[in-house]
Amino acid sequence: MDVDTPAEELASALGVDKQEVKEDLESLLQYSVPLEEAKQSIRRKHGGGEGGGDAAQPESVALNEIAPGQNNVTVSVRVLTVGTRTIQYQGEEQTIHEGRFGDETGTISYTAWQDFGFEAGDSLIVGNAGVREWEGNPELNLGSSTSVAMAEEPVETAAEIGGDSDLIELSPGDRGRNIEVQIQEVETRTIDGRNGETEILSGVVADETARLPFTDWDPHPEIDAGASCRIEDVYVREYRGSPSINVSEFSTVTPLAESVAVTDDAPQLSLAEAVDSGGLFDVEVVANVLEVRDGSGLIERCPECGRAIQNDQCRVHGTVDGEDDLRIKAILDDGTATVTAIIGSELTEKIYGGDVTDAKEAARDAMDKEVVAETIREELVGDSYRVRGSLSIDEYGANLTVEDFAADDTDPAARAKAVLAEVHG
């Protein structure tokens, strides 16, 4: 597009240098800003307002001063991350660009409803942006009336630029992140997607810092069990209270020549730290079993959905012929908080010392199914255990789905000292 004529008209109306106006116009048009919006942005910059009057140029707002509900916000920012994904909006697929901006005062997430062409590391002046609340925090909304121009000077920020992250650093809401991981588990599943039945991949990835679940919504052939990959442009959602990585059609997956080192250990936290985290896919705690709750021992499950049932009634499938199973629901306490540990049939068999057949025989002999739970209570209550699993938190409380369960051999005096230090800070 020839910008000489509009640049000359603007420069004449504003009483400024034509070359400067021309460069500003070219910069805005480079980012797909419509011509009229670009001209308005230049008028504001030079104090001409939208109609060429005497309105003052909008001042940039510091990111830590932005609050939901503000409109026509102007900010000077550094682009920290850029991600791309497709969402369903008003019944149609819409491609959006999202990530985080930073300045000297902090960071803020953004969503751009069109491609302005900026990249991580760019310094921008963003004008006429809206602000909405997203997951309890303000977020900048960049739409068709938003102007985006390159800043003359780099915008300073203490935040890290670029999306490279260790798994331990990821949180729900992160967008435009890049990870280098080993694929530990992967399976193909068929779901009822937007366009009917859709094949996806799901599993677990790991690096030196953590293990996390993932879903690949547009299966990439490079994602295979045991493979080490660099995956660029992933976003993170919350799944059962913990971060879950999402790979999309905009993600790129590159095999790595060297295997990614992975951790065999879960982070060991106090129960209070674990609960305060909001949920963790893999965590280890040391705690005492205070109680084995009702619903433990010999139970029945729905053959359709696997839910525990009572009196042959499933809350989803109605009257069913239940299948026998073993499980434990135990209350753990380490002096800082309590959680409910859900222990599945395999570990329950080891703790009980027998399988479902043995438990059914014991119940028949005693003419009481509760005898199985009582045996488990006698084995567990009052002792300390090292427990590893996935912690989820919902309106019903904190639940730890147990993967490993073993007696704790930590010196009791040392453990008591650690708990007191945690409680008293």
C-alpha cells in the first residue's frame, strides 16, 4: 500500500514531520492494523485526538494498575509469550493468539482476536485495548479497534522472555509454552468431538522436574512412548486440580537426538503445601492414618462406569448387577492438614493380605462385609506412611489418588521437628 498520500495529509494536519508519520504508518500496517485505525493511533500519538483536535495522547498504563472493566487502555509492553489455538466462538471456529505481556511492574495475559504479527521479545505500544477478567485476574483483550505499534525503545521487564519452561513451572492458564520432555505413557482414544468422533492421544510426559498428563488434540506421529521431543506452543488447562498439557494443530513436535532426563521422584511436600497448591499430578507426602472411612474394604462397583454402588444402585445407570472390588478411603494427617487417600484394589490387596476372593470368604464366614474394613483398620490406623499419588481438590475436599503406599521409616523425632517447623514457620 502507498502510504505517501495519507502520511502527507496527516503530517500537514498535525504539523509534524512527514517521514516520522510515514514510518509510524508503515509500522502499524505491517501488523495488519486497518488504515483508519492506524491514522487514529498516530493522531493520538501527536496529540491530535481521533478527529485532529487538541485531545492529549493517551498515557500508557502500568500493568499492575490494570483492572477488569477498564476500556481503551494503552500499554507499553514486552511480548513474553505467543500461542495460537482454535476455539468455538458463537458457533464458529475462531483462531486466537494469546500469551503474556510484561513491563517493569509485572505481567498480564492477553488474547488477540486477530494476528497482529508480533513475536516474543518485541516491544510494543498497544492502544485501545479492552480488559476482561479471566480466571480471577485482569486480561487484555486485543480486537479490531486495537492498535499495535513497535515501541521506539525496548520495554524493560524482569519477566523471562520466551516460552521455554520446565514442567514444574507450568500452571493452568499458561499459553504459548515450549517444553522438552520424554513421553512416558501414551494411548489413542476416540472421543465425541466438535465434528463427531475424533481420535486424540493422551498420556504422561516427564522431565527432570516433574511428570504431567497431556492431551494431543491433533495427533502428532512423533509423540510415541519412550520418545524424547521438543513441543512448542502448548497451552495448559486444569484437570482434576492439576496442570494438564494440551497439544494442538498449531503445536510443533520435534524429535530430540538425546533422551530427556526424567525424575523418578515426586516432590515431597507437607499436606498443607500440597493442598495450598490447588492440586498436583504427582506428589509425595508422609502422614499418619487417622481413620479408615466407611466405604472401605469389600465394595461393589457398577459394571458400566466403575462407580462404587450400594444396594445394586448406580446413580448413573440405575439398578445393576454389581461387581466386587477392594478399596480403602483413609484420612491422612501430618499435623499441617488432612486429606482423603483413595487406595485402589491392587494396593488394597497388599495391605489386606488377600484378594477379592479371600475378602468374600472372610465376609461369608463372619456374615458381615465390614470384617474386611476392620482388618484394614487394625493394620493401618495410627501408623505413619509415605504416600505418593495425584492430589485433586474440589468442593468436597482434598483427595489423593494413591499410586505408592509404604511404611515410613523416618525417625519420629526428626519428623515431629519438621512438622513443628512447618506449622510455626
